[in-house]
Amino acid sequence: MEMFRQGRSSLVVCAYIQAARSLDWVQQVPESFGTICAFANGVGQPLVALLMGGVINSIAQINRSDGTATDAASNAKLIIELRILVIKFTVVDAIIFFVAYGQMCLFTLSAENLTKHTREKHLHAVLRQDITWYALGKRSESLNSCLSADTQLIFDGLADKRATLVLMTAVPLMAAAEVLMAKYSGDSSADDQDSYAVAGAMAEQVIGSIRTIAAFGGQKRSFTLIMFMGYSLAFYYGSRQVQDGKMKPGYVLTVLLFTMIGDISVGNGGSNIASFGKAQASTYTIFNTIDHIPGIDSSDPSELKPDNLQGHIVIKNVNFAYPSRPNMNIKDKPSQNVVLVGHSGSGKSTIIGLVERFYDPTSGTITIDGIEIKKFNLRHLRDSIGLVSQEPVLFNATIKQNILNGVRKDQKLPADADVEIVCRLANAHDYISMISQGYNTMVGEKGALLSGGQKQRIAIARALIKNSLILLPDEATSALDTESECIVQAALDNAATGHSTIVIAHRLSTIMDADLIYVMDNGIVLESGTHASLMALGGTYTDFVVKQQLKSGGTDVEAPKYVTDPDAIPDQSLKSSLLHRMSSHHSDKPVVAKGPTVVDISEDKEMTMACEKEEAARKLKLQKAPIARTICHMRSDYHICLLGVLSAIAQGCLFPDFSQIFPSTVTTLSMAKEFGVDFIPKTNHYSLLLLILSFVGFPAFAGSMFFFLLSGERLTRHMPYLSYRAILSQEMASFDRPENSTGAFASRLATDSQEMFDIVSQVTLTTVSALATITLGLAFAFRASWQIALIILAIVLVIGPREYLETTSLTGFGAKTRKAYEKSGHVAGMAIANIRTVVSLAKEDVFEAWYFEITKEPISMQSTRPSLLPLVMPWPWRLGHITSELLKYAKGKQAAINIYELLDKDTLIDAEREGTSLKTIDGSLSLDKVAFHYPTRKNIQVFNRVDIQVMPNQTVALVGPSGSLVDQRQHLYGLPDSGSADGYNTPVGVSGSQLSGGQKQRIVIARAPIRNPKALLLDEATSALDSEWEKLVQEALDRARYGCTTIDADLILVVKDGQVVESGRHYEFAGLGGVYADLCQKQNL
């Protein structure tokens, strides 16, 4: 275990160095100059201590004068020296001021650069991984959260390292204090050097052990105890050196100031060092992914890129995952239509995955035109294949942009007319034209604003626009209604002319005209041949066909009759037109990875403006006092907070108390000759007071840190739960808005709670402590000299408003950068969650370019944003620490605004809202003159005064063209299935990715009746099943009908264009004609 930890630690350091070195020289410029400024800042602080020591020595000599002429002349000379020292003081302070400001700006810009670069490399590494890497537990949600949260920790650590570098600069100077002091004093004795060594060693001991202290979270506790003990020891030892005439009073105070600077640097840099440690750990996590080399690397630019593929596919002796199974052999000649049939889970979709090279076979070869696909450039291979999956995935962009995602990288950019042609081929143009925004209509996340059939037709158009020689339709028409299936199948047949196709299907209407049919079961090919030859064989295929018959009519099967409007079926001329236009289009501009050029989020302007007006007042109210509300939210932990506040007040009072002791030490040393015998008792007294402060400060710092950390931990442990609960309680329409994408929500959940934790655990502690310090300090100042106190108060009153302005500026800036990062999180989440679709389209570089474009925004904002901090801080050496706290406060405030905005959002449909609870439910359903449109598409009327009545124990079936109802997607959540070696404990993968479409559908069906519902709604429940499983599942559903209301067959309602146009029972429609009769005729019923 210890060896592992050491190895991990070394990897952390190496990963951080690698992250920094991966920047080009232009990006390293801010880091380099920021480091120079940080060292200059660190060097300047001890120089201030040296000058202060000279001032004290001069003042001490003036105080010792006896009024003689000689002393008067000496005093005049000393006053001149003091003036020179004051000028030097001013020059050094001015230099420190500018280098501190440069340090802050350059390190922040450098952190943004490095974080952006790390985000880009991480996303590139994630998208280049093979599908096996995802299947082994790399959840898309955790990857996106890592991309958001871990890179933010890296930014915090890198931006906050300024105090650490200042501290590192001060350490060698204080460790070498005796060398500097010897050069400054000239005639100091060897005893003087020993005294400086003791004082320097004290400071070095405190600072040199910072890693050990930080590792146990005890920076403040150890710092306070050792700091005042060190002051006590240094003052005690130095006073005796002054008494013996071996050291001047100013030199003792110089050493004390050296120690104070080091101690304050440790105290202020403790949280920054902790942030730096978190950044190192996050860097390790991210670079562990970046350094992982996939077995199938889509980013490898080498290997073959043949231009003229014929599409001759051969699968020879292939084994995959099950070595005990016989070798698989499948051939697809150029322009041949091959169909794979078999029950769900028989291995059909695996063939598609092997041809797309999502996986490599354990043995055997797969070749195209005689070339093994392992030798192809991977993106070139996938660009040459048009895939239409059983579960179509669309991206949150417009219809047109989704179609253009299918364009090959080396293909000329299609014109709008080309897009229209492929949509006509896919039978999608008509319904797109009915939408007010047409091809510029947003489809929502994963196409949520479209029905299943509509999405499938867009996916088919996306595959057709590639104009590739190889087509792989995987149950491409399973989600379509009968009429659309006929038209789209005819379009696919038309598009397949001249192409090599491997089709997966279980509907006879899809497979009967195939050139070659392979019948599969349990990963092996049982039979192969044409439809006629397999029917004559009388084997598995014959049984499969017989089970497809919905009405018994013997085993003689005729091809289904495609009866539809001839004008609706695209002809060969459309395809020829497409080929001609795409080969001779006037634009020679290839489709390359340019982010928003191909894919973009074009937000609905009307919807966005309405949302902004609706929530503007609430956001304004939240921005006024989110911190006060956060404190009120912690009222259950008031006792913990009270102890933390009292400890912080005690902590804040330490330094005003020290300010009362320190001047007395200066006076005592400067008046050493006048005190005579009482000199030593006075020094002993002040040394004892400093020692008491050390023991009082230890519990004060320890208590404040412990109680604020505890309260912050309890708060942030509860906040993600509340946020997650609020997200789940939102109505479905809320998720159709662009700003409420899955990636954006995941990014906010990953970062908001942590930033609120920083407010409670660090910013609140610092604020309470600072207020105590200011209050008590002003009280002491007024008691000593009200004139000077008024000057100090005026400075505080000037600083306060300016700090407020800077915080407000940082909050607004943080909101803008947060929005940019949420957008980038949305893009990354969309790509990772739909990785199969992204890699099949060979669009990894497009999503990377899109992501890179968005992540540029924070850097440009940072470089152009003016800062008020130079006007705020009159003490430059405190600039780094104050800036860090202001940034944390600004980010925490924005995080609180985001969380409370989510918690306060009114939900129109709240599942947890109290209402009427029915004691008994008989299952009757009634829709009375129902009108409906989607909130984000108010101009499209989905239902127009629909009336539906469903009586208890009655089965009602809704039929109609695709687009009349919702889709039939299956959603699984990592639950187990019984189809593998582990039975019901078998993990199904993210969203059921380890199961076939039919297997997922059966689990979803099993999940529905287990609650013993009184109303059972089945939306195309068996559409994805083969004939054998469809029959078994339908029998199970019939058994589940008892005591339920199922949408089945007692009453059939035909829905078209948002209205019920026909109703009755199946036999009542016979011979009457109409919509239902046409559907029956097309299905050969």
C-alpha cells in the first residue's frame, strides 16, 4: 500500500509537470512572467523588514541623545537617513505593488490557459477511447463530472499558488538571514550570526514543515502556536543580546519581522496549499485518462485511406466474446443486400459493431475489398459506412445540423437543396415543412421534441447524406408506423441501390426481397439463402416466418403489398440528383472539424427571451442576499456555527492584542539604556505575554477551523441532495430548454456545492475573524490616538466599498464564465453520453472543436476584464490572499444563486405536491376536449380537442402515423438482467448498453406490471421484438390485462393530425375503407 501511495504521488507530480509542459511557448509566457513577479514579490517583503529595522535603529539612536550639540548634529544626520529610508520604503512598496498585481493577473490567466488545455486534452482522450473502455464501467455521467469538477480544482490550485510561491521565495531568504544581516551590519560578531541562525531556523522550521502540516489539515493550529512561541523566544534571546551590546535593537526587530512575514505567509497560504494539493490529485485523475492508450484508437492518423471502395465485405471465422462458439462466416458482395434475422440477443447487432470496428474479434478476420479493416484508418472506415441504429440518437441542435453531422470529412459541403433531397428520400421533408421553423427547428436533447418515427427518419437522412457505399440499417424501421415503414423502406431500398448493405430486421416487409438472408441464433449462422430457398428448406427461417403471421393462413406467404400514394415514394431520380449535386456543388469547401460550423446550439430566441423575463425578478432577489439565506439554511447547526463564530472572534482578537505588545517591545529595546535594571524584567514580561498568546491562539484557530469545516461539510452534503431532488421534480417541459441540458445540470451539481463549501468553511471564517480584528484594532487605536485612528478608519471606509465593487465585478464575471463552462459541459456530456453515435459518424474532432471554441470564452473574458484590486489594496503583500478570498466568495455567491434559483423554481407538475389521494382506483380514463402543444413549440398543435373514454378492464388501442404520439424508447438504470452467466445480477451497463434492443424492451415490459397497476400504458411495447419474442410477450401482456386498463383491442382509436378521426373495433372497420383500413392493408392483415 505504501509503495502504491508513493507511486501515485510521483505520478501526481509527473502529471502536473506534463500538464504544464504541454503548453506551447506562447501559453507559457504568462506563467513565466507570473513566476518572476511572484519571486519579486517574495523578495520584496523581507526587504521591507530590513528597511524597518533601519528605521527602528535610527529612532532608537535619536531617543538616546542627551541634547548636546554633537548629538544635535548626529540627530540631523539621522533624520536625513530616515528620510532616505522612507523614500526607499516607498519605492520598494511601489515595486511590490505592481509585481503583486502582475502576479495575480498572470497566474489567473495562466491557470485559465492550463485548465482550458487540460479540459481539451481530457475530452480528446475520452473521445478517442474504444467502446470497450466505456463498457468496463466508465460512466458518461462521471466522466463529464470529472471534466467539470476536477479541472475546476486544477484552476483553483494553479490560480492560488501565488501565495505558495511567495512563501517559497521568503524561505531561503529567512534561512540565510545571518548572511544578509552580516552584510548589513558590517561589524557584527560571531555571536550575532548565531542569533540570526536561531531566528532563521525558527522561521525555516515552521515553513519547511508546511507539507506535513498541510497533510494533516493543521496549518492554522500549528502556525498560531509556533508563531507566538517564536516571537517570545526571539524577543527573549534578542533582548539579552542587546543588553550585552552584541546586537542593535533594530536588528532584533528585523529578525522578528522576517519571522512575522514568514508566519503570515504560511497562514495565508495554507488554504492555497490545500487547493494546490487538490489540484495535484485531480491532475492525476485526469491524466490517468489522458495517458490511457486505447486498443482501437480513432485519432490515429496513420493506416490506409483507400478512395474507391467497392463494398465487398467478408466476415471469416470470426469469434467474439464466446470462444466456444463455432466460427462465423458472412459475405456481402458489392451492391448486395444482406439481411440478418434471428431473435433478440442472437448476435445480429454485434456484427454491426464488428464491421464498424467498435470491437475487434477475438479471432478471425473482417475484410472490405480484401483489406482487413484493422489496416484502415478508423475514421476513414467509419466515414465510408452509413449506420442507422435501432435507437436513433440526435444531438441538441437543429434538424439541418443533425443531418449535416452525417457528412464525411472529405465531402463537399452540401447545399440546402441536398439536405431536402435526403429528407425526401427518408420521408421526412413533409413533416419538417409543417413546422414553422422548418429545418432550423431545435430537436431537443437526444431529439426529445420529436417522436420516435420522426427521429428515425432524421437518422436515415443523416446516413443517406454520406452517400457511402456501405449501409448498415439496424432495425431502421422498427420504430415507424405501418404507413411510414412502407415509405421509408421503399426509400431505403432506393438508397441501397448500388450499395453494399447489411440489414438487421425481423419484419417480413423488410427482409423478403433481400439478396441473401442469414439466420442467426446464439452467435452462430444456422441457415443462409434467399427467402424462397429458406422457405423451401422448412427450417428455422420457416418457423420464423410462420410466427410473423398475425392471421392464420397457412405457411404459404406472399410478400406484403405496399399500398400507398405513389407520389410519396421517392424515385431513383432523386438519388441521381443528390449524387450529381454533391459531386458538382459549387463549393469546394470540405466539411472539417470547425465546431459550430457543422454542429451548434442555436437557442430559440423567443423561448430564451421569455425565460429571461420570467426569471429576472427572482434572480435579482436571489443576488441580493444568497449568503444570508445560506446562513439561515444552517440554522439546524446553529450550535456548531456559534462555536465557530466565537472561535473566529477569538482568533481575530489575537492580532490586535499582539499589536499592543509589539510596540512595547520596540520601545523597550529602543530605550534600553534608560531602563537600566528594569530592562530584563520588562523583556521577560513581554516574552511571557507572547507565550500566553500562543497558547490562547492554538484552541482559537483549531476551534474555528474545525467548527466551520464541520458546518460547511454538513451543508454541502445536504445541498446536492436538495438540488438533485429539485431537478427530478421539474416538469418534463423544463428539460427541453437549452440551458437545462443533462451536461449543464451535471456540471452544476459537480461544482456548486463545493464552492458553497468554500464560502462557509473559509470565506465566512476569514470574514468573522477580520471583522473582530478591525473592531478591536480600531478600539485600541482610538484609545491610543484618536487622530491616527480616524485616519485608519477613513482608509477602511475607502477600502470597504471598493472591495464590494470588486466582489460584485467578480460575481458577474464568474456568472459569465460559469455559463460558458456549463455550455462546454453540455457539449462534452452530449458527446460522451452518445459516444457510439459520435464515433460511428467519425465526428470526434467536430465535438472537440466545438468544445474548444466554447472554452476560449473564459480566457478572453479574463484578459479583457479590468480589476479594481489595485485601488482596493494599499498593502500589496496582502494582495494574493485577499484576491483568493474574493474569488472564492464570488464563485460561492454565484453557486448559491444557482442552487437557490433551482430550489425556488415553481414546478407546474410536481409529483410531490399534496393533492387528492384516491383510496380505490378502478382504472377508468377520460380525456375531454384535450388540446396540447409542447411549451417550447407553441405554434404546433399536437392535440386539438381530443375526446377519449376508457372504461375499467377495457383495452383501447391508439393507432396512427408516426408523430401522432410519443416515442417508445427504453430507459434502464444499471439494473441487472438474467440473460448472462450472473443471471439477474448481471449489470446491464449505462442505459442498458450491454443489452440488445429487444432484451432491453423485455426488461422494460417486465418492469411495468410488477407494480400491479390499475392502468397500463404500452407505447409500441413489442416494436423492437422479433416474432418469437413478440408472441411470448404479447401473451404475457394479455395475462397482465386482468384488472387493468390496457391500450390493446377492445376499442381502436385512429389518431391523425392531433385528432381522433376513426374509432371502433377491428372487425367493424372491415370493408369500410379509411385510414385504419389502409394501415391493415399495408400490414397484410
